[in-house]
Amino acid sequence: MTKCSKDALRCDNSCGGDNCVKQRTKCALLIKSAASTAGIGAVPASRTVSCWMRPEVWTGPASPPSPSSSLICRYQDPEPADLSMEEESDTRKINNSFLRDHNYATEADIISTVEFNSSGELLATGDKGGRVVVFQREQESKSQPQRRGEYNVYSTFQSHEPEFDYLKSLEIEEKINKIKWLPQQNAAYFLLSTNDKTVKLWKISERDKRPEGYNLKDEDGRIKDPSTITSLRVPVLQPMDLMVEATARRVFSNAHTYHINSISVNSDLQTFISTDDLRVNLWNLEITDRSFNIVDIKPANMEELTEVITSAEFHPQQCHTFAYSSSKGSIRLCDMRQAALCDKHCKYFEEPEDPSTRSFFSEIISSISDVKFSHNGRYLMTRDYLTVKVWDLQMENKPLETYQVHDYLRGKLCSLYENDCIFDKFECVWNGSDSVIMTGSYNNFFRMFDRNTKRDVTLEASRENSKPRAILKPRKVCVGGKRRKDEISVDSLDFSKKILHTTWHPHENIIAVAATNNLYIFQDKVN
Amino acid sequence: MSATTAMEVNAEARRILAVSISKLYASRTQRGGLRLHRSLLLSMVMRSARDIYHSSRESEAPSGPQPAPAEEPMEVGSGPGEQAELPAPQPELEPAVSPAETAEPGSAEEGCDGEFAEDKENRSPARQSRKRRGKASAAPDFLPSKRARLEPGEERYAAPLGSCRVGAGESLTALSLNRVIPAF
């Protein structure tokens, strides 16, 4: 195989070289199937790795998993038929090469956001290189019951490109900060994706027919010589190989001075908000040349700035309510019916600080990195550096529940400050029934907390777990004293392997976890 | 015992300050521009570290000259509402900090002094510094001292008082750049 001479980001995989970014796939465990990559160039056959697990096994080591209800991992090999569709010569090399150590991955492959759509049929990931990859769940087939609901690559497109702001002499990163799906209203799928400055509405549609039999053009598209045309015919639609195309339908730009950190679609499905450090803007999905500023916390004198907005979200049912979190650890709930500018909050959620835990870094670790409404709209979940908190919308003075994600890091804040890890922004997510919450940690660990049973589990997203029928076993971090056999000590944690982005299927127990440039999809086991 | 703890705290505060300043400096060259949130958090850490540093110095030499509460490169949140934050383990330094606090609004009026370097170019020539330059304010050896590069034909002049404090740029980050560069 020859080395690709093109920049990894620009390579369209046509040379089949070793460094082709499409070959090395941003998702180490999924490779696109040739059928669904029209226009981009053929890529290797599809393979998915899915791991099954039962909810009971998510609890801690106190209840060891029984063999029947275990976390198993299924590794699916590509079908022989798929190999014939490839243009690459050496399948074996491709199959081995995608399982790369993340050290060799380019920065453009680092996944920066993951999101299921509202039905759970599609899973979108955005990366630092500005690309969006959409996975679609396979229809369950009777002939192959073990291939239940695998996620395969459905569409890949370049959502954002790097830009240059000439006025400020700044480069605008193409990294996708957030993706939010619109609920499906027709055959096409719509999603919003945003980088630091611009939000785009993308339409993903399938095409499986094309018109044939034009009079003035021949099959290759060349204009015919009119003298050769002797009869007229009506073009007919002929079936063709399925092609999935993504087109940018709207571009919402030039509304944010600071970096956009979140977007949220309203339950009215007509508007959405985009949030930067100091402002929240309300857009109509149809109108791109204007937006309404509904929250502005910029002080008249920038020197008096003490807090910034870190995330905002619409209430899932009430289209007039939204919440935004701040870097000071507070959440404000606002009602858009009260005033055009929602600077006055309706509710203010803040827990008074515990003075005994005060340190140099108290402000940093109390900064909220993510806020999520529960599906039923009664609770709010916030993630700060060390904890996840569940708030009842009716109780503003303290959270309903607080979960320690990795409290063993409290004594290491100084070194985490030095290696910049203390600035990491972890996300948190609810399951479909709002009974379990999940968030990521370091060393590719992620944690789940069951709100009803009060049990929690730490799991690891790693290649070692992704072997055929491998059991995903709970992990434990040893805090001090004697380290047991399976435990890992705090000092051996790998802080470069962090899970910042996770998402949960809206109805089923399927989760997607992004570990640097790898995407792991874990699924319930069905006996 | 309290002296050594104060010294350790002092060393810790100095180290954190140095790390913070280097992070601030490095963020200038970062792709995507300066991040407001990150810069704000850095400035908060720097402010606490600075306060601890001066508190611990005050406790070391209570009979010495009053420590000059030097200005931060990023003057965030200055004003009557600002409270110097103390860590819980240093309650005995509280009386020492209050003179620092009262001096701070005064020094806030003073204008744009760099963190550790003497920034005479931005002070109006008529105004004498009320601060006594103790050891703390001398440029520490771990920081390079640089002054802004002049174009040919330019001269250094003392900027009018208060001009540094006005947020001319859109963002806090631009302001910090203006302040930090002379400090280096």
C-alpha cells in the first residue's frame, strides 16, 4: 500500500493509501459499508462490535454477575459478500489496522459529540475535524437473530470547515461542539450541528431511484447532438444503489461573539437556542438572517465578569421554559413569556458551598459542564468536575441527589490543574425512564448510577473488553491502603483516556460512549 | 510549625501562579482563539493564589513592610463587591489579609500594574506610586521580563490613567492580552 500524499483531512480515499483517513475510520470499531458511501469512495466492509449487558449487572461488585445475565461482547465479522464490493486490495491489513492505539490517531479523529436521535434509530457523532458520521440501526432480520440491531455507518459528511476571522486574526475551529436531532417529520432526517461560531441544519436523505432516459443528454450526462435525436421519450425512474446524501439546508451564522457551547431544539419544533459564554440566542429554524437574544450576562465593564454560561437546554415539554448553567455552579430556569430578555430568572438553583472543602481550585471544580432535563421534565441533572447532581425543579436550595463520580481525584486537583485535566468538560445523560444516569471519567471509565436502588457501577470502554462474548465486568478504583487484585490505583489511571461524551438510546438500554477517537456501543443482552 | 506551613503554602501559591501565567501565555497561541471561560477560571485561581501568597508572606514577616498587593494581569471583578477569598486552613492570616483588602481598592484605582514586573510605562508620570515595592513585586527569576516591541518611529509614552481598565476590546481576553504583554 502506498502512502497517501494528501492531507489526512482532505483525502477522499481514492488512492487507497495507508494513511487514508477514511480507512483509519474515526470509529475504530465500525467501518463503513460500501453501499452507503456513495460519492466518497469505496471503503472497507462493515463490522460492528457490540457489547450486551443486562441492567442487573450494572450494580457494584457486591452482586457478582451470574452467567446467564452477563455482559457479553459480540464481535461480528464482515460477510464474505461484502469483500467483493471493496476496491482496496488488502482486506486483512485494513481489518487489523483499524484497531489502532489512540496515540497514533490524528487529532481530527477525536470524537467531540455523540447523540441518538429521538427514535434511537440513528446515532450521530461529530469530531474535531468537522465531520459528522451517522450510524443507522439495522432492521432486525429473522434469518440472523444474533445480529440484532447493529449500528452501521449510514452517512458521513463534512459539516464544518476551518474558517478565519480576519477582523480578530483568529482561526475558527471546525470542531463539532454539539449535534442535536430534530424529530422526524418526513422521510428525511434533520440535524443541527455547530462549531464555535456557526450552527448548520443538515438534511440527510436517501435516494434509491434516478431518472433515466433524458432526451437532450445521454447516460453519461453529455449533451447530445440535436440532429441525432429522432424521437422523444419521457424519462423514467429506475432503481439504483442506495445513496445517502447530506445537504446543508440552513446556515445560522454571525450571531455569536464568543464560543458556542450548546444548542437545544425546542419542543415546538420551530425554534432552537444557541448558547455561547455570555449570551443565549433564539432562532427560528426557517429564518437564518436574524435571531433574538434572550439572555445576556455580559457586564458593562468586562473587568467585572465573574461568571459565564456553560450550557443551556429547553424544557422537554414546556416550550417557554429553558435552563442555563453557569461557571459558578448555579442553574437558572427562565420563562420566555415573562419578558423578551430573560435576564431575570424564574428559579435559581444553587447549593451553598461547603467551606471545609475550599481550595485554590474550588471555582473550577464547581463550574457546571453539562445540564440535562430529565425526559419527564421534572428534574434537572448537572455535572461538575467531581459530582453529578439531580435537582428537583421545585426545590432550589439544594439538589435532590448528589453522586460522587471520582472523589478520589479531590486530593489531586493541583496536578490535574497542571496537566489541564481539571478543565475537562464531562457530559451526563439520563436513560429513557430517568431511573439511571451515566457520565464519564478517566482511564476510559464511565459510571452509571441507579437512582432507585442507589447502586452504581464503573465500567471501562476498552478494546480488551470488546472480544467475542467477552464479559464487561465492573471496575473499581482503589483509593488507598491495600489494592485488591482487580482494582486499579489512582496513580495508575490514564488521564489522557477520558470519556467526555456519552449518549443513551431514548427507549432501550443501548448506550454509545466516545473514548477519544473510538466509539463503543453497548447493548442489552437478550436471552 | 506555622512558619513552615506558611512557607509551604507560599511556595505552593508561587508555583500555582507560575503555572497559571504560563497557561495564560500558552492560550494566546491556541487554535480557535482565547477561551473566555478558561481565562476566567485561570484568573480566579491566580487571584486566590496571589491572595494566599501575600497572606502567607504577611504572616512570615508581620513587622515588615506592608506587602504591596500587586495587580493581577487580568483585573477581573475588581470593585467593591470583590472579596478576597481565604482558604479554611489559614484562619490565623485573616487579620493580615484585611490590610491587603483595604489596600486593594486603592491599588485598583492606581491602574495597570503588571503582576510581578514594574510597569512604569502605563503609569502617569505625575503620580507617585503609593505602594512600597517589597520583595514580592520584584520580577521573579522564573519569569522573563519583556516589554512591548516598538515599531520604528514609535515612542514609549505613559498612557493616561484608567485607559487600561476600560474594556476597549469586545472580550475580556483581549483586555488580558493588553495587560499581560507589558507584564512580560
